[in-house]
Amino acid sequence: MKIVLLGPPGAGKGTQAKFISEKYSIPHISTGDIFRKNISEKTPLGVKAKSYLDAGKLVPDEVTIDIVKDRLSMKDCKNGFLLDGFPRTVNQAEALDLFLNGKGEQIDTALLIDVPKELILERMTGRRVCPSCGASYHIKFNPTKVKGKCDACGADVIQRKDDTESTVKDRLDVYGKQTQPLIGYYEKQNQLSKVDGTGEIDKVFERVINVLGAVGK
Ligand code: ADP
Ligand code: AMP
């Protein structure tokens, strides 16, 4: 399966991606995670990306597209992949199509996790992440078993710097202007599928499985 996950920041893409990638045995590729790892390791890419992430703005396409192409060229993507947070602009989507078409491939679906704007702010400001293994939690909706400690690896969970109320508002603005048009882009290509992203995490996953099971049938 070659899947693109769409949806506003805070829709639950990363949360669902973890389950989808396990079920279909495909790598979960999050451009946000790639940037954060590079920032924490202070690599040249991290130095370039930091100011954009801090401000809730998009890292320029020319940087982001090459990173994804390199990642998709790795062996573990042979049987499919799950892209989370990419593409985020029409330009990125076109570059992805071009890259895959060049190999005689295309995505199976762009799956939109649909969550109304009113729910997003609470989801994002309550998000806590593990800086060590990338697991994502929520103080109210998906708390860690031991307060402040990652269930998976025991590291201290943190709040992302860009999950504060004012940056979340900027990110939602960026989403509306630059990423939402992708819904129409994939709809036109008959590649869009949709799930209701409200309700409990495992209920959303059930819906995801149903929708993915129907893709291509
Ligand atoms: P995204 O990757 O789309 O930005 P995340 O998967 O990190 O979003 O989810 C954002 C926040 O919302 C996290 O704190 C996560 O635990 C929480 N969350 C995810 N799915 C749900 C859900 N169905 N109901 C309530 N909270 C959720
Ligand atoms: P995320 O983890 O998906 O919420 O992404 C966090 C931040 O990383 C975004 O606010 C952007 O600054 C940057 N980012 C992630 N993916 C992309 C992308 N496809 N294009 C540009 N910037 C991105």
C-alpha cells in the first residue's frame, strides 16, 4: 500500500499512522519527525529547518521534496509506505506524482482524516510527545500510564515547542491556505478517501481499516 495521510495538524495522523504502519508492514514516514530529529542533532538540514518549525511555517519545497524522494528510494519502501505530513503543498503533491510515475507507480490513496476545527486546538495544546521514540500522547484523551513517562520507552514526554496556542493558530492558517487545496487535487485524480477523525482513537482506526480495505476494490 502506498498511502498519503491528509488532514489538519492535530487530526490524528501520527496516532493513526503508527497503527496503519504496523498493520500493513509499511514504513511510517513523517516529514515533521525527520525535521525534528535533524534539529535535535543540529545537522545542516536541522539548522535550515529550525526557524520554519518554530514559526509554524512550511519548510521550503525545494528542501522538503528532495528529502522525501531520498527516503522513498530506500529499500524498505519497496512494498509501500505511509506518508504523514507530506505533501503539504500542491507543488509537493505534483513532485510526488512525478517521482512515482517515473517508476510506473502511483499512490493507492490519499486518506483524509476529517476533524472539525473546533476540536483541533484542544488536541494540539494537550499533545505530549516522546523525544526519544516519537510516541504521541494527550494529557486528556490518551494519557501516559505513568505521568510524564513514555509508555513505550520510559523517557520523559515533552510538549512540542510549536504546540502552543499562538503557533497552533498560525499552523492552522498555513494548513488552510497551503495544504487544504490538496483535498481537491486528490479528489480530481479519484485518489481521495475520507474518514471521520472524531471519537476514540481505536474507533477512528476501525474506520481507517474499513476505508483502506475498500481502496482499489
Ligand atoms: P497529527 O499527527 O495529525 O498532527 P497527532 O496524531 O499527533 O496529530 O494527534 C494530535 C493530538 O490529538 C495528540 O495529542 C493525540 O494523542 C490526540 N488524538 C489523536 N487522535 C485522537 C482522537 N481520536 N481523539 C482524541 N484525541 C486524539
Ligand atoms: P508535523 O510534525 O507534521 O506537525 O510538522 C511540523 C512542522 O514541520 C511543520 O509545521 C513544518 O514547519 C514542518 N514540515 C513538516 N512537513 C512538512 C512539509 N511537507 N513541507 C514543509 N514543511 C513541513
